[in-house]
Amino acid sequence: MKVTNAGRFYVSFLSGMDSADLHCLTLPVWYYASMSRVILHVDMDAFYASVEQLDRPELRGKPVVVGAPPDKRGVVSAASYEARKFGVHSAMPSREAGRKCPHAIFLPPRMYRYEQASRQIFSIFERFTPLIEPLSLDEAFLDMTGASRMFGNGKSTAIKIRETIKKETGLTASVGIASNKFLAKIASDLNKPDGLTVVPESPADIKTFLAPLPVGRLWGVGNVTLSRLERAGIHTIGDVQHIAPENLAKHVGRDSAVFFKELAVGMDDRPVETVRIEQSISREHTFDTDIQDRTKVRAVLTELVEDVGSQLRELGRYAGGVQIKLRWRGFETITRQKKLQSPVVDDFSLLAAACELFEKEKLIKPVRLIGFGVYALTDHSGSQLSLFNSSSEKMETVSRTVDIIRRKFGTNSIKLGHQ
């Protein structure tokens, strides 16, 4: 842990401390730097599916799959634990998921709802530490080093966080507690759902903890690397611990061999990265069958613009540029970008820019996928550039009003006109 992180942690909580707690600030800064790190990895359980079961109690205890329906081309975004028992998992083709679990209930994703739940969860994290590294909507690293004076040890803190999430959101989380990020992330996945795992602290016990786990648990071991390792007879992390570095390098290269050997004994000195500002947002849609009807493709593009625009407004960001993606039959893909004159957040401006790019492209082949995204995000709009430019502000107001209507009456309650 960096010394500055320890200092920032206590300064951030100064206003909330009573006089009995303030004495901790008089300890020398090197004291915190010398402490063993306490890192939590908090991972929500089957997040999208759990939110759907929370909002619709009749779905609880039933196999729920969030993603494309089983008779359409697409993939699974999330699966409840009831569906996972049948072998359904995220990124699986929906048609395969339907074959594995014919009685599963398939639901379309509701990103605005998952983002809403995510904000509530991260606001809970902020009560315990400012040192938060988001990995996605439903998981994050929390650096709790030096916080035992206020919240107890890592396990006690993890219990408090899980209880608070359950009480305030109705959702469950699994937590891994360790001295670094790699170990904490592995631990959070070992006792799902609603689990809590503490990794031992001594180097010998850490090696014993890791040894029986599959080698695929090591960061950086993808499908190709996994195949190479298994062909070499390396199946567990313990196998990596015992193989000579030069022999491991023959299969994965020298740099990867060094990296894997360090991870295999639990070495990971990366700090929790607290600054992670989203610089782009995008959405894509894969058609059930390849189509060449411009009107139908444009209609889907409009829906993607609405989705991205809604998320932009939720994040309080403005787009400085837009991009569309077209993928033809045969997987040939093109992207087209447009830099905007000034940052915008309203659906009308975003749609106009998207359609301008789209209309310039000839549909030379049937379209398999259409995508829309925004980039060069800022925290400020461009409307202040002119005292007389109120149209963009009016369009932003209308778009935010539409967001409210959709949240109350559903995403299809009001739609943009197709240009």
C-alpha cells in the first residue's frame, strides 16, 4: 500500500470521528505503510438475475436467464444459481442455454435498473473506505488497510458490508479477504453465493491455500494458454508452484512464466486504483437473422442511442463524439466516428449524429450487428459556449424527463421518432 493512501483514508473520515478515535491520526505515517494490507473483493451474486428476482418475487427459486431469448441469436448476460445447476452460464449462446434448461425464464436486460442498484451498492462501500476500485457494476476491490480502529479486522468489516447490502438492497454479496487483490478475488469466488472467505496470511499457508485450485484461476490464463499448460501436464496452481521456471517458460514464454510463478505463491503488489473514469459507453445489437432493410436497422440504432443516452445522463457525463459499428454477414466489420462541435447528452443530438453516419453507409451485405457508442466524455456540456444557445438545454431537459417516464412506465412507454 502507498503511504499516501493511508493518509488519505484517515483524512477522509476525520469529520466523522469522535474524540476517542482522533488519536489514531497521531501515529506516524510509516506505521500504516508497514501494516499488512487488508484487501476485500466484493462480488454480487448473479447480479442481473438477482435484481430481476428481487423485483419480481414470483421468480425467486426459479431458473432465471438474463439475455437473448432461447429461440434468438444472442448470448446469456447472467444466470441465476437455479439456472447454473443445469450448466447455464454467462456468455453462453442463448440457444444452448435453452437446450440445457428448457424451463428457464428468459428476460431481456434492464441496464438502467442494474446501474441503479450498482450505485446503491457502491454508496455503501463509500461508508467504509474511499479506496474503491470498481471492476464492473457488481464487483469492486476495497482497501481496508488501517481501518480496524473503526470497523474491526477484515472479516468483521466484510460481515458488516454484506449485512448492510442485504438489509438496504435485498441482494447478497460474496467477499474475499486477503493481503492483495489477486488472492481476494480468488477467495470471493470460492463460497458463492452469499459467501465469505479469508485467505491465510503466512506465505506457507497461502501456497497451501492456492495449490489445489485449477491453473485457470491464475490471471492471464486464457483458453489458449490453458490448453498449452494442460498438454504439459500442468493442471493446478500447485503444479505451477513446483515446476522449474525455465520449463514453464517453454510453454508460456519467459515473461508469462515469471508472472505465473509469482501469482502461484500469492505475490501481487498492485495497489487498489481509485481513479477510473469511464471514457466511452457503447451498446450493440445482434440481429436474429442478417437483414438488409435500412428502416429496420435504423430503428434498432435508435434504440441503442436511447440506451446509451440514458446511461450518459445517469453518469452525469457529456459526449464529445459518437461512433457507429456495422458488422456484415461473414463478420466483416466497419466503424465510423464523428467528433461533435460541443459535448451533448440529449438523445436528439446523439440520434442526429448517429443517423448522419449511418446514412453515409451503403448496406453492401445483410447486416449481422449494429452498434452505437459515445467517446471523449466530459463533465460539462457545450451549451455555455453561447448565451443565446438554449436549444441544447431544452433537448437535455426533455431527454431527462423521458428518462423519468421510462423508469416509471417502462422503456417502451415513449420512443424517439426514427429519422
